[in-house]
Amino acid sequence: MTKKSLQIHSENILPIIKKWLYSDKDIFLRELVSNSCDAMSKLKILRDKGEIDFKDEELKIEIKIDKEASKVVITDTGVGMSAEEVEKYIAQLAFSGAEEFMSKYQEGSEKDQIIGHFGLGFYSSFMVSKHVEIDTLSYRKDEKPAHWSCDGSSEYDLVTSKKETRGCEITLHIDEENKEFLEEAKLKGILEKYCSFLPFPIFLNDTQVNDQEPLWLRKPSDVKDEEYLKLYRHLYPMEEDPIFWIHLNVDYPFHLKGILFFPKITKRFDFQKTNIHLYCNRVFVSDNVKDLIPDYLMVLRGVLDSPDIPLNVSRSYLQMDSTVRALSTHIAKKVTDKLANLYQSDFKKYSETFSDFETILKLGILQDTKFFERAKDLLIWKNTNEEWTSIKDYKERCESKHKDKVFYTTDEKHTSHFLEMYKDKGIEVLFASASLDSPLMSFLEGKDPSTKFQRIDSAIDENLINKEKEDSLLDSEGKTEATKMADAFKTLLSDEMLDVDAKSLSSDHLPAFIMIDEQSRRMRDYLAMTHADAGKLPQKRTLVLNTNNKLIKAIYNLQNSDENLAKELSQQIYDLSLLSQKELDPSQFSTFIKRSSEVLERLAAKATL
């Protein structure tokens, strides 16, 4: 077997870099400004080593637009280069000067100060330019300035320059297809997007464009609440202030800094859109962090900055690896830590803002086993006493009345007539109106089989039965009065899909209610969440009659003297029960209204006789 080397020709590489390396032409300015920042960061390190002396005020980046000459000039006051270094770092593709510099000078946190990584960023300038020039002078004494010039082909010129000040000046001769980059507003927008938080002042036509401080690089104890809010308003100017935030500062096993905000959830909130800004050493990379943030945390806002995040060669998006997975786990843990701390230290604020983050909490519990273990005790619901409670505390309070059973309702208003019976009996009921509550309850029951959630209209609890008024005497056919009443209404309604039951309820005022068993209702809720056709699911209902209610007794007695009116009234009772519990099909509204009018007319006519 013969081994051979790949033959790579530079004349073929540059067109590929120019056309395919970067997905967005705007990135050329980010890359060139990043290189300038690196040049000045290197200079500061050299000053710390005693190799040069200068004032911080000297460090800046200037960008000038010359529309008439179709030129953009980017100047920095960094380390500069000698002719030899230009040959080494510019003429050799993908030779990273940043990496070589760091291997020589890296100490302490200096890694965080250098942005460059692949050594290809400079060549993004050819995406918008027909010709690029570099004038540079090294910080080293007695070095001659160098001038490099290239038209995008594999050939270049390298001669002595006339530059007299330390640093680098890059001149881009913008081509005809990219004249938009000669507009000040265009460049300003790019700089504000990618470079707002860079450590050195950037001037565009003599006006500074980056005055934002990267708060995430400071210690949390040194940042005031108003500073966090100012950052949030800068990042999301159209949104309400967040409810709280998490300041991340991780040094091991990876470097990560950032601030995550919990936004207020509004009706127009887009749960699918990611709004976390990803930075690499203060340079904006992307707002698509789906691989870095678990799905249930996508609603968060804020900034994440890490030199350890693996990016593709154009620094445009994440590459999935073990570091990304570890970061994702760590961020999820920090979220639960924040919520747990708020729960313990300020339960009043926790409960008042719960509706703003409950979706995050519930989705996390449903999707992430580790998150569930850390957050399960942070779930709370409001109860009929207008108090917020956890399931654990609820069960402890109610153990003597209904052990391991948790009563709830999804709609306080539409079950208020039924809810009163529970209140009168001193039975605590939870309000669970969130769309995720149904699957969440099934999930929690699976984790703890001793806990059973029961919607108040899914079964008849024995506490609601008035045993003193219950008639248990049997007639000659072995039937109680309640059984005969149920059979009579079943006949009057003539609906094969409907069961009828009669009970002596604790309240005389409620005529009847619709009962749908817990599992059937949850299945229907699940189908609705997944946008499946729940109408095709057989829906078994039970009409529960209150044997103590005067109207029910009257209809029952009326069947022998006026069967037609008894039928209409029994159907009216059934539809009223459906309507009160939001179970009446909208297509039946007109029939219900017509029948209501006719029944009232007949009753009014009888009353006048």
C-alpha cells in the first residue's frame, strides 16, 4: 500500500472560503473587529509582561466609510505585524495567530481575552470586497511597516508600508454587488448586533457604537438590580421587565458566564422562539441555542458566554458534544436552584409570580428526570381557601377526610355551583387550569401511586352524600326510590350513550350534574393538546340526579300526568348540566334556546289557568 498526501491548491481554497465558509455576509465585519480586539488584548498581555508600555486610552477601533471611493477602512491600535508575521498569519490560510500567541503567553484568565480561534476570519472580507489591503506596523521597535495587497486570487503583493503608528489598518474595496455595506446604517446595525459588548471602544465615522457593559463578566454581588434591568431593556426593548434572573459564573469543568432572565408570559408569547443570545468571548454568535438549552427552558431570555462552546469553523452555530450536554445539564440545575431558593426565602413572591414560570417548571418535570427530582416539591396550586399549597402539604392537611386523594377543578367559574358542596363540607379543592396540569397529574401519579388526583365532577365522593335523607327502602321489585328515579329519567332522555344515576346530595340546590370519569377526561385533554380529533373518542357520560332537589322530584312526578312536558324538562335539565360544565356542543345551542322558550311558555300558560 502506497501512502500519498492530499494536493491542496490555494487558488481553489479561497473561492470556497469566500462563498461557503460563512452563511451571512454581515459576519465579515464581526470577524475583522474581533481580530482587532485580539490585537489589542495581546498588547495588554505584553504590557503585563513588561514588554511594552502604553495608556489604555490608546486602544480603540476606528471604522471609516468612503462612499465615493467604495472603501471601508478598519483601523486598530493593537500589536500590529511585521512583514514576516504578515507572511505567517495572513498568507498561510488557517494559521491561527491567536493559538500560537496563547501557547506562548497563556496564564490565569488570559484565555478569555483572546477571541480568534481558526485563523480564517480575515478572509471573510473577500465576501464583500474585490480587493483588500493591509497596512501594519508592529509594536516591536525597529520593525518596518508592511503593506499587503490581494485581489482575492492566490497571489498577493507584500511591500514596505508608509504607516507610522502601531497597529493595523485594513482597507476593503467593496465590490459592485455589495454596495449596501457602504451605508453607515448598515454597518452600525451589524456592529450593534455582534460587537456591542466588546472590551475596546469601536467608532464608526467618529461615533462610538459599543457602550454596553457585559454584566455577566462581573461578580453577581457587584451588580445592582437596576443594572440587570437596564441590560434586559437593551436586549429586549419591547418587553415588560422580567420577574427575576439567574447570574451564571462557572469555572469548572468548563467556563461559562451569563445571565438568564425569567420573562413575564403574555398571550402573544412565542414558546417556540429562542431568545437567548449566545456569545463567545463577548462576540455575538447566534440566538439559536436549541442544543445548549433544554426545550423547557427556551422561554428564558438573556445571555450565555463561553469560550468552551464548540462552534463550527465559521462560528455560526453550535456543534453538539459532551461539553454542550454538560452545559445544558448545569443550566437546568441552576434554574431549579434559583426557584428553590425563592421558594424558601420569599414564598409570597414565589406564589405571586408562579403563573409566569409554571410552564417552565411543569415542562421540565415532564421532560427531564433529573429536573423532576430537584423540582417536584416546588409545584404549587391555589386552593379554595385562596392559599397556595404543595401536594405534600395538601395531603397532610386532608388525610383525615380523604387520604391520598387530591380534589381539583379546572374551571372555578363553571363549576362554582358544584364547588359549593365541597366548600360546605370543608373539603379543600385545588384549581388546576393550566393546559399541562392534566398530563402532569398522570405523571405524578406514576411517580407516587399513593396519590390520586380526582376532578370534582369525575366521581361522587362519599362526603357529598346526605345519608340521613337517602331512601334505602326497597319496593316489591327490589328497587329504591333513587333507582326508580334514575330509570325514569333514562327513559325520558332515551340516550344510549348516557348513564343516569340518582344520589342524595348534601346540597338541595343542585338539580343535577354531568360526571365523566377521570381517565376518559384526561384522554380527551391529551388528544386536544396533540390536536387530534377528540370528537371520535366515545364519550361516556353519567347524569347524576339529586334526589333532594325539588325540580328533579317534580319532573319525576310529572311523567305520569304530562309525559311530553316531563321529557322536555328532563332534556332541559340535561342540557343545563352540560352547559354549566362547558360540555354542551355549540351546534346544540339553537335547539336548547328554542326548547327553553317553549318550556317557559307552557309553564307560564299552566300557571295562568
